[in-house]
Amino acid sequence: MKKIIKIVILGVVVLVIFLSLLLLLSSDNSLSRACLKEECFEVEVADSPNEQERGLMFYEILEINKGMLFVFKKESNYSFWMKNTLIPLDIIWINKNYEVIFISENAQPCTEVCEPIDPKQNAKYVLEINGGLVSEKNIKVGDKLSIIW
């Protein structure tokens, strides 16, 4: 009887460890850090078409040190708009060499007719942060992005 109890307990322990590892491997590890100069932002990574389409739509607040980093499979000209975005954003386009190539400061929320913001340049990454931070943190075209995955 003691042998059966030990086997059951061992089975339960193995099952708990297996499920814990499975949960850890399948959990959303999409938070990373994106840094420009000495300024770092904890970012949600949008690397799928669905995540990129939704972006920061419907966010009512965005903490000061947070943002969203769009990671595209290939470098291209990506336009953004503020449709259903509820907070002003600074939008920063970054090329494959991690250099800031275009900045749209303080893009305003839009619910009706929304004009796209077109950088007219190819980018691989786009970083969205709270409106006004680009000016406050002195972020400029030519600055380098570093990403801590």
C-alpha cells in the first residue's frame, strides 16, 4: 500500500512539473524593452498581423514607461493611423539598422475620418509611446534603438 501511495505522489509531482513547464513555455512572453539613448520603455511586441492591426486601439491609458513595438517581417513603407486610438501617441519608425528614420509627434486620437501617417521611408520597426515623450526625452532622427528581448 505504501508503494502505491509513493507511486501516486510521484505521478502527481511529475504531472505538476510537466504542466508548469508547459504553462511557462506557452505563456505570453511578449513584453520586451526598447531603448533609445538612455530612455527605455517596456513594450508589448506586435509581430503578427492581428496584433499589428489592433496596435494600441482602445487603450484608455498607457503608463509613462510603456509602449508598443511593431516588428515587421521585412523592411517596407508602413503607414499608421490613429483610428480608434484614445490617447495621443508619438510614433517612431526605425530601419533594419536600428536607426530612427521618421517621427510623428503627438499624433491625435481619431474615430471618424482618419488620415494615415506615411513616413515615405522603409522601416522594420515602429515604436509607439505616449504623446510628448519624443520632445521631452529629446529623441531624434538618427538615434539608435536597442531591443532587449
